[in-house]
Amino acid sequence: MLASPSLAVVAALLASFVNGHPPGSSLPDIGNSTNVCQHISRAISSKSDVYYPTSGLAYMKDISHWASSSAQQAACSVEPGTAEDLGRILQILGETKTPFGVKGGGHATNPGFSSSPGILIALYRFNEATYHPDSQTATIGSGLICDDAYGLLEPYNVSVLAGRVSGIGMAGFILGGGYSWKTNQHGLALDSVVAFELVMPNGRVVTVTETSDAELFFGLKGGFNNFGIVTRFTMKAYPQTAVWGGSITYLASSIPDITSAVLKFSSTVTDPKASMITTYGYTDAQALVTQLLFYDGPSPPSGIFDDFMNIPAVMRDVSERSILSLVQSAPSNTSAGQRGAFHTVPVLKYTPNLLQTIINETTYWGQRLSTQSEFLIAYSIEPFLPEILSFNDSPSAYPPDRSQAFLPLNLYLAWSLETFDDEYFDAIRESAAYIRSVAISEGLSTPDAPKYPNYALFDTPLRDMYGDNVARLKDIRSRVDPHDVMGLAGGFKF
Ligand SMILES: Cc1cc2nc3c(=O)[nH]c(=O)nc-3n(C[C@H](O)[C@H](O)[C@H](O)COP(=O)(O)OP(=O)(O)OC[C@H]3O[C@@H](n4cnc5c(N)ncnc54)[C@H](O)[C@@H]3O)c2cc1C
Ligand SMILES: *[C@@H]1O[C@H](CO)[C@@H](O)[C@H](O)[C@H]1NC(C)=O
Ligand SMILES: *[C@@H]1O[C@H](CO)[C@@H](O)[C@H](O)[C@H]1NC(C)=O
Ligand SMILES: *[C@@H]1O[C@H](CO)[C@@H](O)[C@H](O)[C@H]1NC(C)=O
Ligand SMILES: *[C@@H]1O[C@H](CO)[C@@H](O)[C@H](O)[C@H]1NC(C)=O
């Protein structure tokens, strides 16, 4: 953010000089985002629009986020309709050193990662989903949420690797990693990307592939908005039949049985079509468990999910259905609109003691935070097979080491009032550190095991996610963005 008006003016004059534009009257009043908004609205084509706080619904939609703590009031929002317009917008933002945010699906749980008090770029108009049968790939616009991607590809009986619950943006999901229901069969979403259409920080529109620019291709796979703004992904598309699964809710009394079932599933099931998430939760002064089940076929072989199906449940929505229907059956929108934080612990596998530690954390913090506007505590066990990183030999920013696949345990705290933000950020840090220490002491994690960037809290050091890749990523960054245009946008920065 701009430190003071005079500093901002100096910085902007310097920037305009560096970018080859003499400081002059064609540039808007520096430091006033509203003027920059007006400048942008004159520079873009009729395919794009600028919205102001007075514009109503379009502006509200643009600045909204799944977690209310991730939203900020922007001077204006811009919906670019073409990559070329987005290039012009980035040039103006760079020349005027105007803070901005880049929003795909708005599911970032870190404040300021896809929002800004300056200008919010909302990518909704990049909404295509095209299947190419010859190459068995699909082009996916960066403004789509996973529901759209599943739904638009359904007529072709194919799907791409996308989110496991409703509403997740394809862009952040892919650019940060992407653990999907089909990850056991095909790897991370970033491993299935064949090409990125990228608007570079200097405004140029390029297609980035392994052969066009191997370093940038590597960096984009985990590097979020460090290298510009992606407008389209070309991804591998996989055959998609009807699937089986859905969601189940159990009461606290079933926790011991569920925990046995989780241990058995995660240590014995090797069918790559089977996947599941167990969420130990605490809300309204009681513990509860939400179970998501997935089988990539109309019915699972017997034995795989029987334990989960036999435990008495308070709610069960499990059936043969489309993958879109399964994804939308998960209760992911119940805490939408609350303040929220994610954090993560990388573990190699789950043991009885590690699961007990995790369950204890949910009740411990649930009780401790109950007077501080607590809404929901939810820690998710996401088992995957050890082979998930073997589907692609080509390296990616995340994970930095492909010799071992760490499982991304997800910690999630939701609360209502902004005044408690710091308590919750402290709590989630402390809880993750505690679980990490137990995991390390049991040989289930290591001090340099990488944290999943899409789950890591905002102050996580780059090294903890990208390991030895950090220096290489900084080199790519200084080549691709020498004037630090993307430094004006929030997020983890190389
Ligand atoms: C309810 C819920 C469920 C989730 N489930 C899963 C899951 O099953 N698997 C999983 O792996 N993750 C999951 N996540 C994490 C999710 O992958 C991340 O939150 C992801 O970043 C969301 O992407 P988005 O586009 O919605 O986010 P945004 O908030 O829009 O963006 C996230 C980051 O990416 C940057 N960005 C967005 N679009 C672009 C672009 N086009 N070009 C460059 N940078 C861009 C933003 O600037 C921001 O820094 C879940 C999150 C939530 C809240
Ligand atoms: C920014 O410019 C707009 C339009 O010219 C003006 O209405 C507004 O008061 C200015 N804001 C600041 C903080 O200078
Ligand atoms: C998709 O699968 C359904 C059900 O098997 C079938 O009826 C339909 O013809 C298939 N569509 C295409 C485009 O293959
Ligand atoms: C969840 O919320 C998103 C908006 O973020 C919406 O598009 C989606 O349809 C919702 N899903 C369900 C199942 O209600
Ligand atoms: C429960 O968690 C708290 C907080 O991390 C810890 O101090 C306590 O020792 C844990 N108790 C058990 C039984 O694990």
C-alpha cells in the first residue's frame, strides 16, 4: 500500500519514467484510485466494464468472497472481457502504481490475497469451457468455479481435475496445487495443465507451455499471481461416468467408530477410484463429524466404504449421481460469509495417536474460543495414495520435492466478529504448530515437509511451501516482472 501521498507521487513518476512514459497530463492523479478507475474505463473495449460502489449488484458480486474476512471495499471493480483489455488494465495499474487485487472464485481464506482497497480485477468474464476431443483436453476460463467446469463438460462425459466441494474458483485451485476427487488417479490439478494463457505484468498476452518457456511453466504451477494473470487453462480432460458418494453427518458419540474407519481406509484402501474427506468439527458447544465419500464409478466395490455407511448418522446423502451433484452435496456453503482462516500440517500418514491429537484440538479450541464469536472449528483428514506425485515428471513450484507425497491436513476456524481476528489467527498458528510437533515426534512429518500453499496461513514463510525452489522462483519473477507490477497485488510473493 502507498505509504504517503508524496512518496506515492515520487514512486509513480519513477515508474512512469522506467516504463518509458514521460510524466504528463495523460496520467491520472497518482494515489487516487478512483481516477485510475476512470482512466481504465476510457482505455478498455466495450467487452469490459468498471463498477463503482454505487453500481449495485455487479460491484457487490465482484468484491465478495467466501470468507467475509477476505473481502475489502475497493475503489472500483473491473471485469475484463478480453485478455487484451486485461493487458491494458495491468499496464495502467503498473504505471500508476495502484494497488489491486486479482479474484478468480474468491475462495482465498487469507485477507488481502484476492482483494484490495484499490482496484479489484474480477475474472468472471473468462467463462469458457471447451472440450477438444482430438487432444482430450479442455480449455477452462479462469473466471469459472468448479461447479461450472463440471457442469459444462458433463455433456461430453469428461471432467477436469477440479474442487471437491461447491464454489471453489478454478484459477486459485489450479495455480496453488489442486487436490481433487480424482487426484489418486491423475495427480494434482497443476500436473494436468498443458498450457496457460497469461497476461504478463507488462500487458503482453502469451501462451505458456513446457516448450515455449519451461521456467515460467514451472513457476505458474504453484506460483499464483506472481507472474501475471492467467485467463485460460488448457487441461487434460478425463472420461467421466456417473459417480457414487456424497455426504454424511455423525454425532460425537460415533467418533471412535469413525476414527477406526478412517484408519482402516487410509492404511488399506489402494483402489485409486476411492477417495474421502473426514472433517472433525466443533460447533454450538458440540463435536460432530462430516464425512464425504467418493467413488469414480456408479457403485463402489463392497468393503471400501461399508464401515462409514454402517455407522448411525443424523444426515446421509449418498447415492449414484453426477460428479457435479456429488460436489454440490457437501455442506460447504454453511459457513460462507463468516470470517475464516485456513492453515495446514503436512503429514505422511495417519495413526491413532495423531487422529486423537487432531480431535482433541478441535474440542480444545472449540471450548476455548466459544466466548469469542466462534462459529465453527473444522479439521479435515484428506488421505491420498503415496503415488499421487508420480503422474507427471515435470517439476512444479509446489511441491518442491516429488519423492514423497505429504497429505495436506486442513485446519479451518470460522468466526463472526472482526474484533476477534487476531485471536483466531493466533489460535490457528498455535494449533497447527502443536499438531506439527506431535507429527514430527512420531516420524509422520519432517521439519522441511512442504505446506500446501492453498491452505497455508498468510504469514507462512515461502520456504515452508516452496522449499529449495524459492531462489529459482525469485529468478523467474525478476525476469518476468522486473518492475514489480504484481507486487501491487496481494498474495504470497517471490
Ligand atoms: C470451502 C473450500 C473448499 C476447498 N476445497 C479444496 C479442495 O478440495 N482442494 C484443494 O486443493 N483446495 C481446496 N480449497 C482451497 C482452494 O483451492 C483455494 O482457496 C483456492 O486458491 C481458491 O481459488 P479461487 O480462485 O476461488 O480463489 P481467489 O481468492 O480468487 O484467488 C486465490 C489466489 O489466486 C490468485 N489468482 C486467482 N485467479 C488468478 C488468475 N487468473 N491468475 C493469477 N492469479 C490468480 C489470487 O490473486 C489469490 O492470490 C478449498 C477452499 C475452500 C474455501
Ligand atoms: C479522487 O478523485 C475523485 C474524482 O476526481 C474525487 O471525487 C475524489 O475526491 C478524489 N479522492 C481523493 C482521496 O483525493
Ligand atoms: C454420455 O454418456 C451417456 C450415458 O452413458 C450416453 O447416453 C451419452 O450418449 C454419452 N454422450 C457422449 C457425448 O458420449
Ligand atoms: C455455493 O456458493 C456458490 C457461490 O460462492 C454458488 O455458486 C454455489 O451454487 C453454491 N452451492 C450450493 C450447493 O449451494
Ligand atoms: C489437548 O490439546 C491441548 C492444546 O493443544 C494440549 O495442551 C493437551 O495436552 C491436549 N490433550 C490431550 C489429551 O492430547
